[in-house]
Amino acid sequence: MFALKYVIELGMKGSKTMDKDAWTKKMLHAFCELCIKAIDMGMAPHTYFNKVCWKFLLTSFEEQTKHSFTKAQLKAQLKKI
């Protein structure tokens, strides 16, 4: 399970614009939960997520948070955790 002690207070910049690295707590928790779910579903065969997993993460994350990110952006966030 992901250690959430590294969670940093992230928020919105301005009224409606979001800095590309600024994630809300809700977004971070949703991403972590989706990663755990993907691992439990066997989408991480070794130490990495396979193509099916990344597609699952991208679509599920957008459905839950209403924010669309690229694989590279999600991967960068994963490295920060």
C-alpha cells in the first residue's frame, strides 16, 4: 500500500486555473486508490504497470476526478509518492 506520509498540501492556483503539478488531496487519493486497485487486479505483472493498466488508470482517473492527464503526467505524480 502506498505510504501517504509524503502527501503535500496541494491546491488550486487562482480561481479556475490549475498549475500542472498542483493536485488536490482528492485527486491524489483517487490516484493512489486506482493504483492499488490495478495492482490487486494483476495489472502490474512485475514492478511496472502494463499498457492495460495505464489505460485503466487514465480513464478511471478522469471519470472520478473530471481532470484529464497524460500518462507522462500521471507517471511523474507516481514518482513523487
